[in-house]
Amino acid sequence: MLSPDKLNRINELANKSKTIGLSTEEAKEQTKLRKEYLETFRSSMRDTIENVKVLDPEGNDVTPEKVKDARNSKYLN
């Protein structure tokens, strides 16, 4: 998870961008922070999906093989 300070800074830069615009340094900072945010989000989402187990109404495991393979490869490494 991204720190609250970084999230606040992302929002500050977004608001400034919409109102008065950003300097080149601020635009670079915004790009860097957005990239870091997306990497963190994707990692978190990947971890969540890899730990999901899907069951049908009868209680059979119907988790997609792709998810099972990702989970297994994560624990083998």
C-alpha cells in the first residue's frame, strides 16, 4: 500500500494539473508517483486473485487453472 503522504501528493498534483497546470518537475513527479501507485495496486490485486478459491454450488473447486498455476509457481519460488 502506498503511504498516505504519497496518495495526498498524487491528489495535490492532479488538482493543480486541472487548475493552473504543472511545471516539468511536477509532471515528472506525478508520472513517477502514478507508476508507483499502479505497481502497488497491481501487486495487491495479483496477490488477492492468487489467494481466491472458487467453489460451485455443490462445493467443488472450480478455480481457473491459470490462477492455480500462478499460486503454485509463487510458492515454489
